[in-house]
Amino acid sequence: MFVIPETTELEADLAAGRLCCPGCERPLSRWGFAREREIRMLDGVRSLRARRARCAACQTTHVITPAGSLPRLRDSAEVIGHALLAKSHGDGHRTIARRLERPAGTVRGWLRAFAGRAELVTATAHRWTRAVSMSFEPAKPSGSSVTDAVEALASAVREFRLHVSARAGPWELAVALTGGLLSGSPRDPPGLSSG
């Protein structure tokens, strides 16, 4: 399963062979659809039926998830992003859960998952920011890995939107850049490897 920033060009990209397998970098082709599921947004519920794609070279199938939804989660990137932003401002999981009208355990799980990979997210966001803005200066550490990661994501998204044409929302871009926000493999800018 992998995420893409926008779905508007997905079908054309698949048909033209421009979307590649994350495992072997060979072109993917259409392979039906995943099961329909509901995504809870800030203002209601949206139905999603993600596209499946297959790599003929390595025989692997993939579910292509739009960045507005996170793999295996019922809540949208925007909802989870609001929780992360609130946590970076010092709110606790119960306060955030009441505000978002979500179970406290669910919000606590998001925050723990993000905290567990906050340093990785920060490093990835810094690489993306440097790739699009040569004048980038990282913020001084705040003492909170979650706050630092949210700030690094905000900088990356801001610079990306300034220097690269991107129609996706801020949390959608954050998901696309981090490969899933709460899980997944971060994507490095083209020509740059984290290894």
C-alpha cells in the first residue's frame, strides 16, 4: 500500500506507465479496486474506493491510497493533522479527543504512533525542505520531538507549496512526503537518498 498526493491524474498516469512500483520501480498497471470504506473527515464522512495496481515485473499488487486518507485508518489526514497540531501546542489526548469527537484511545494511539517516528519525520521533512529551498534553516529544537516534527512538516509543506506546483492540502502533502504520516516509509526528494 502506498499513498499519492492527488488522485485526479491517477488513471492517466497508470495508463501511460508513469506510476511505478515502489519495490522495483517498474511501471504499474490497473488491477481493479480495493473494498469501499468510509473515511471520517472534520465535517462528515466520505466514501473511498482505492485503486489497485499491479507490477508485471515483480508480480506485486498495491493499493494506491490518496494522501487525504491514511492506510488502515478510518480518519482523514486532516483530522489526524489537527490532533498532531493540538498536541504540539501542549494539549493532551483527552482534550483533543473531545474537540474532534473521537475516542480518547484512538487519539492516544495516533499521538503515540507519531511520537514513535517523530525523529524520522523531522529528518525527512528537513530533506524535503532543503531540496526545494536552499536557504532553509531548521528551527531550534523545542524539547519536544512531536513539536519539532510538526514544525518541520509545516516548513516542508510551506516551502513545497511556494516552490512546487501543488494543489493538495497541507496534511495531504505531509502524508505524501512522509509516506503515511503515522506509518510507512518516508519518501526522499528525487536524487537524494537517506541511506
